[in-house]
Amino acid sequence: MPASATQALGLRDEVAALKRARTVAAAVDLFYENGYENTTLETIGQSLGVTKPFIYAHFRSKVELLADICSRGIATSQEAMDSVLTLDLTPTEKLILLSERFIAGVLENRKHIAIFSREEKNLMPADFDRINGMRRDFDRKLTGLLRAGIDAGEFGIDDPHVAALSIGGMVSWAYVWYRATGRLAPDKLVAEMKELILNMVRVKR
Amino acid sequence: MPASATQALGLRDEVAALKRARTVAAAVDLFYENGYENTTLETIGQSLGVTKPFIYAHFRSKVELLADICSRGIATSQEAMDSVLTLDLTPTEKLILLSERFIAGVLENRKHIAIFSREEKNLMPADFDRINGMRRDFDRKLTGLLRAGIDAGEFGIDDPHVAALSIGGMVSWAYVWYRATGRLAPDKLVAEMKELILNMVRVKR
DNA sequence: AGAAATATCTACTGGTGAGTTTATAAATAT
DNA sequence: ATATTTATAAACTCACCAGTAGATATTTCT
């Protein structure tokens, strides 16, 4: 296989990936603004300057597009968690770092998270189970981190599972009220909410 | 007008109210389980043993049924707030009472809250604005309560608005994970989460 | 340049479900 | 008992939209 063929193939893949990414981005904006069922593939096409069959050339169905968006939203939180758990730090240090990355990720990906939260009933059951499993995995790992902190005498709470769900909720819910044009810049908001989390678990300091 | 006529009229109204309530209850279960768009009025009728025009005799449209459900979900939280604010108590005492009533109300009305959270894009704009206004009112009042606690030296937080949104989120989000068959009985869960809220605002004790 | 493969569009299909119309049954009043 | 009103049902309409087939343009390869 000549080099030019390889390059052409690589380019074609890149073009296809770009088209997929742009389609997803358009769908995110429209699903977020109007809801999944109120958004037609025709409308997504219009916002891209193409027609419906263009989308079908890159996605098998409307619901596959939705599954892609929902996965991405949760994956960000999962990556924040996993990136912190591999570090050699105390539970308190891990919780601080996790809070910062988790909150910042939710603020950035608020549209994806909103869409997953709202549209879960429109996913195929298999996709829902997979993506919801990612969420449960996050909760399990956070519970483990909190339990480690309790055992180390760093956190003063009773029930690490309820605390993990409460932390997950207070942060995830930010998609409901956060506005990019709001009073606080994202990094200030991250700092404020991080402090609230540390308060909540009664970090010794 | 003879007494019998008055009675008959009263009975008829009661019957109509009962039919409305049963219809709403059936819709709550189905919207919660399958989503608003995936639930037909025919299906709601089937679960009641009636047909579609029965529903149209009591509701102007499917979306009016949805608005009813969403209003009720938020109204419970609003009532919890207003019932506490009229009492002559310290900010700490008010926050404790509010937490208990708010959390218990969310657990009880989790389906209504889930439906409002998921289906807001399907509401008529006027209904959405009204119901969302109720939510904002709750946040404003909670912010005020927290600010009063800060001013009284009872709470050790910087930003009462971010704290109010965080408390609202950690509690509201419970609809995502709470199951009636779960590990903790509702009253235990209320007690745990209440403690987390008090921790979060660094109540002096 | 011409052939083959790929990408995209135009136009269509089929199913669905909200809301309505018209008919019928039940309750109420006289 | 009969007339009148009210509640409910059976059957219909109309618009919408996901997904597809076939036509056309564009790119890639030789």
C-alpha cells in the first residue's frame, strides 16, 4: 500500500470524525435547548447546512446520536475520578483534587449532563444500563474515597454512601442553575463549591 | 335552590375532583416510568380503564396534565419553606426544620420532581416560567435564611447563594438514586442528609 | 481522462398519536 | 315515566417525523 493511499485514508477518517463531531455538537445544542423529542434530524441538518441522509451516513439512528452525547457527559466525571485515584495522596488531598476536577467538568459539560438527565427514558435499554453503570461506578468510587477518609480519621461523617450521593447531586445539579454569564467566574464557583464539599464531610484542618 | 340540589352539585364536583386526581396519579406513574413523549393518552386511559375522551373531559390537553404534575412537585418544597419561615426561630433552628421537611417532601414526591426535571422542555413557556419561578423563589428564600445565619454568626460560609443552590441540588437530586426499597428508611435518610446540610454551612454547635 | 466508489440530496413511505366529531349510554330533573 | 342534560365511547382526521430508496454529484483510483 503506497504512502499516499495511507494518507488519503487517514485524511478521510479525519474528515469523517470531524463530521461526526460537528453533528454531535449541533445535536447537543438543539437537544439541550428544545429537548430530544422536539428536535428533528431535519433541524439538526439545517443547523449544519446539510440534509437528513447526511446524518444517517454517520449515525445509525437518532437514538445512537443521543447515546453518544450521554456517554460523553458521564465520561468526563469518570475521567476526573480515575485521574485522581491513581495518585499517591491522602484522602483529603484526593477529595480536594477530585472536587475541583469534577465541578469544573460538570460546568463545562453541563449540556451533556442535562441531556442525559432529561432524556434517559429515550435511550435504548442497553445504552441506558451502560451509561448508568458509569454513574454508579463513580458513586461507588467516591463512597470508597470517603470511607478511606473516615478510616484515616480525616473525615467526620457517618454514612459515606449518602455523602457520596449528596456530593454527586449538589455538583451534577449545577446544570440546572449555572449560567456562563453568571455572577461568579467558573473558577470562583469551583472554589466555593469545593469548600462546601469539604465542610460537608467535616475535613479536619 | 333546595338542599338536595346543592348536595348533588357538591357530590358531582367531588366526583370530578376524584377523577382528575386518579388521572393525574396514573399519568405520574407512566410519565415517570416511560417519559412524557413515550406515554400516550390512550395508555393513561387504559391504566384507568377508560378511553382518551374521558381524559379530554377533565383536562384541556396532555400538556396541561403535565403542568399540573410539575406544579405539585415544586409546591411541596415551597410549602415546606413557607411553613418554616413563619415560625419565630433562630436561623439554625429554621434550617434544621426546613431540611427535615424539604428532604422528606422530595423523597415523597420524587416522581413529580423527576418529571419536572426531565420534561421542562415540553411545558408551555408560560407554565415553565411560572413553575420555574417557584423554584427560584425557593432558592431566594433559602439564600436569605443562610444570609441571616451568617449575619447572626451561626453559619460559617462565604457565599449564601452558592450554598443555597448546592443544598437545593443535593436534595432534589435524590430523585435520581432514592429507592423506597433501599438500605435506609426514609427517616434515617432524612436525618443523615440533614446532618450533611448542617455540616455544609458549618453550623456552630 | 475515464471508471469505480463514495458522499449527499430529493422525494417518498409508514406508523403514530394528539385532538375532534359524532353517536350512545347513564344520570338527573320534571 | 319521560325529557333533558351530562359523561363516555367508537371511529376519524391531520400533521409530523424517523427512516429509506433511488437519483445525482463528488471524490478517488488507475
